[in-house]
Amino acid sequence: MSVSDVLPVVLYLLGSILLVVLIILGIKLIITMNKIENVVDDINGKVKSLNGLFSIIDVVTDKLALLSDKMVDSITSVLKKVFKNKKGKEEE
């Protein structure tokens, strides 16, 4: 038996072991991906159930922003009128 006879046998044996290990890892990866898919589906269902709440919050924040903008506009217009009148009186 020479090295040229033993080397192919060793390489075939190592290749077979590597193939088996890769098949096992592939199967475990598929199982893990299925579990992850189930978790993601569960999270998507819970997020969809909260969409109504998020839309209500969005509408309320929009209304509050509109209200605050109107308040700021009215306050600035009043302040402009007050300071404009003072400047007009000083010039006379």
C-alpha cells in the first residue's frame, strides 16, 4: 500500500463526513428559519392589531399640531399689533 492508494480513500472519507455535516447543518438551518418565520408572523399579527391605535394617535397629534400652530399665529399677530401701535405712537 502506497500513499497514492491511501490518499484518495482518506479524501473520500473526509468528503463524506463533510457532506453529512453540511446536510445536518442545512436541516437545522431550515428548522431554525421555520421557527423564526413563526415568530415574525406572530409579531406581524400583533402589530396589525395595533394599527388602529397608531392611526388614532396620528390623528390626535395632527390636530394638536394644527391647534398649536393656530395659537402661535394668533399670539404673534397680537404681539405684532401691540408693538406696531407703540411704534406708531412714538413716531407721532
